[in-house]
Amino acid sequence: MIGRFWQRKKETPRFSSYSDSAPLPEAAPENLTRVLRIENEEASIIEDARHRMMVIGFTLVIAFGALGIRAVSLALSGDEAVAATPVLAETRRGDLVDRNGQVLATTLETWSLFADPQLVWDAREAAEALVTVLPDLNVDELTADLSSRRRFVWIQRNLTPRQRQAVFSLGQPGLEFRTEPRRVYPRGRLAAHAIGHAGRDMTGLAGAEQAFNSALSNDGGRPVALSIDMGVQFHVDEILRRYMAEFQAIAATGIVMDVNTGEVLSLVSLPDFDPNQASTASANDLLDRALQARYEMGSTFKAFTVALALETGIASPGETFDATAPLQIGGYTIEDFHAENRALTLEEVFTHSSNIGSSRIALEAGADRQRDLLRRLRLLERAPIELAESATPLLPQRWGPTETATISYGHGIAVSPLAVASAFAAIANGGTYVRPTLRPVRPDETVAGERVLAPEVAQSVLDMMRQVVENGTGGRADAPGFRVAGKTGTAEKPGRGGYDEDRLISSFSAVFPYDDPQYVVLVILDEPQGNASTYGYATGGWTAAPAAGEIISRIASILGVEQEDDPLTRSAMVRAALTPDPEPVVRPDQ
């Protein structure tokens, strides 16, 4: 055909062309078949493409519809809504700081790990991988969680940045993070009971965290200052831990309080806990012994009995009370630990810590006047501090002559250490009771108090407290140059069937400086054991008194109390070192 075409072309004039009416060259049958086949194939390809586009479009419509339904579901559900998008805390809890601005509690944003089990490919594999970077997890329990039909399970809360990065590097599907606030306590155990702790929801559960919860949660997270001085707290804590270990005591308490403002500068309760891990602490460690524990304080109560004698006019300095023989009352025998077996002046009743003399004073004054004085000193109610842990005292159901006698020397009534420290502060500041507080007082702020003792009565008791340190059972409490006044106390702990002579509460209540009282220091050791250095004694004069003296020596400079040369202090300490402790143990015969 091609040959004929070119032949025909040669027969045509060079410059002529086909007319519109000229017939076209005849096509071969095989070419026409090829053209038709190609056209059919092109039409088929186009039709297939059209069908595929329709399928893809339909699939996208279904997918976007499912996503929309899922979004609505997440918006209406609880845990799954949490799982959908990490959400930052909307409110910030304020910091707790000490009186000098040191941070005691703060809030940090941390990452918490959760999973959507339905997106986890292999639950066992994911669990085993997670345990390599979070070793506290249990593989079997985690596998069960990741195999569940739930859409949200917590894996671990409050991860460190390093832990989060390690989990992220695992590349396991179905794992997500959410930011959560976490309360952090930079000083650890130090002042743990005073500071307290908050829960995961940032609500205070104990201590200052609970007491000042509203202030910490409001005002955009502004800091709240406490009266605690962490410098003072550190020394009290360190010394008490050492004495607690030396005398194998099961617990210890230390309080430092400003007698004029009521500010609590130190509040130590041992054993203690780490508020960063409060959920793992035992009930024994969580117990705030400075406020929640209630002790029969022993001879420290004789300070209040002497005040009763002076206030009621039953006795004045120099008057005597018969202590020649034990006192029989209500089936009990009241006797002195180191009996003088003679008449004792009021000062000697206090200095030699005579149970017999104290009982005679209280019986002469009567139960009503005794109870009234203790009520004014707030010893018949919870210490009025902001902390909810402050406990009400254990009082006798019947307040008859026997109870009147034994309460005079701290038996038959159990009170909190803070209540005792506050009562001694009232004696130290001239007879005015000032409410204890955990909030700092401004220098220009006037603190209101209530007159509970006449100034001359308070001063007379303070003078006798100084004599206890210079000539009596408290010689080991004196700190050179700081003129300590105080009173020892030793009481046997009650138990089933009576009192246990091997389980003592030994204490010392100190005021310093004696001639310008500014601070009260109370030390209590729970069940101390005597050793060679104390000749086997475990009483307050041998165990708690030296701890109080060392605390005063350490903290005085922090508090701005100047040291003075005091020759009487040195002589008192020499006498104390050479004289066995005559501190009586509180124990009515059973």
C-alpha cells in the first residue's frame, strides 16, 4: 500500500493539492482493528480510574465521619477525654516558705505516662520494654492492663525528664504523656510534720499544707510564709536525732517558741517521714508528736503548782511544807524519788522536785482553783495553733483529791508538748498567754495576749526555774553564757495494769535568757535508756536536759541572743556533773 501511495503522489502535479471532494486513501482492515482495540483499552483504563476515585472518596468520607464521632465521644467521656490531649494544670498552688524565704514546698509540672490499650500492638512486648526504663512496674500486671478493652490506663505518674525521654525512645505505640502538677518538698524530712503534704489533686492533707490550703490555692499561687526558721530547725533536728540514738529512745520531740509573739520557730517530731513520699510512710512516722501525742509530763507541772501556791496565797517564798514522810491518799502512796525527809520551803519543793510537797500545795488550794489555773494556761484544751493535728488533752473523768494531788506533779493528765511549751511561754513573758502560731509576726505587729498570771507570780516561778538549773535537777541544761531557766520532768508511761517503770517520758522545759526571757525550748525523749555516761539513769535531768542545753548553745546566735560570761553557769555545770540526778519518777503505788 505504501508503494502505491508514493506512486500516485508522483503522478500528481508538484504544486497541486487534494480538493475537498477528493476521496481519501483506502485504509487497510488490519490497521482499523488495531485502532479500535487501542480505543477500547483506553476507555477501560479511564473507567477503572473512575471507579477507584469513587472508592477512595467514599473511604475518606467514612474516615472523617468516624473521626468526628470519636471527637464527640472524647469530649463527652471522662478518662478517654483525659487520654486524648495532655492538659496543663489551670491553677498553681503557692509555695510554702520559711520566715527567711527558704522554699519548703513548691509545685513542678511533671509528665505522667498512660496508654490506650487498643492501640498497643503487643501488650507483653510493651510491658517488658517499659520495665527496662521504669523498673518499679510489674510486667504481669502491666501486661494485663495493656491487654484490656479499656481506652485509658495509667502506667506511672510524675516521671522525671530522663524517664520520659527513655520511655519516648522505646517507640512503643499506644503510649502517651500528660503534664501534671506535683508538689515537691526540697528539704525532704526536715520540718516534715510542720509542713505536711498535699495529695495528687493539690489539696493539703496535713500540716501547714492543710492549714493554709485556701491561701495556697487562691491568689494565683502566691507564697505563704511560715514562722519556722530552717536554721533553727536543722540544729534542733540534728541534736535530737543524736540524743535519740544515744539513749535508744523510740521517739523525740523538740519545740522552740518565741515567748512574746507565740511564733513557733522549730517543730521537730521523730521519727519522721519524707513528704515527697508521704503515701509510703507508716502511721507511726506520720504521727506529729509535738501536737498529736499526749503525754503525762511529770514534774514539769510543778511549775504550775508553785504558781498556784503563790497566786492563791497558800505559800510565799520561804514557807515550808511537810515532806518528812510519804503521803497516803485514796489508797495511793505518794513519795519522793530522793526524799529529803524534812520540811521543805516552797523553793525547795520546786528545786528538789518533791511530789509530797506539790501534793500538799494542790490539796490545800483545792481542785477548783487548780483546774481554773490550768484552764487559763490552755492546758485543758487543744493548743490553739492553726494546725488541725493539735490534740485535745486526756483529762480525768473525776477530779477528786487523789487526782488533785497527782496532777500537781504531772500525773493523771496527758497534754500535747505544744500546749506545755505555750504554758511555759506565759510564765516567761510575765504572765500573758499568747496563742502559738505557725505564721510569722511582723516587727511592727502588735500581738494580743491574755493575762493569766500576775507578773510577780510569773517572775517568782521563773526565779525558781533558774534555781533548778543552778542548784537542782537541771544543771546539765545550762548553756554557758545564756542563763537558762527550766524544769525537768520524768514520768512512767501507763500501760495495762498500771505504770511501767522501764518506760519513761523524760523532758526538760527551758526558758532563755533568764533575765530577759525570749524563747522557750521544750525537749521530750520517749522511753530513753540509761547508759554508762548517765550511770544508768534515764530521767529528764540526765537525758533531756543536756539536749536542751546543747540546742540553746547552737541556736542562740541564729536568734540574735548574745552570749555573756556567766560564772554561775560554769559552777552549776560542775555540780551537775558530780551529783547524781535527784529527779523523781512520777509513779503512784498501785
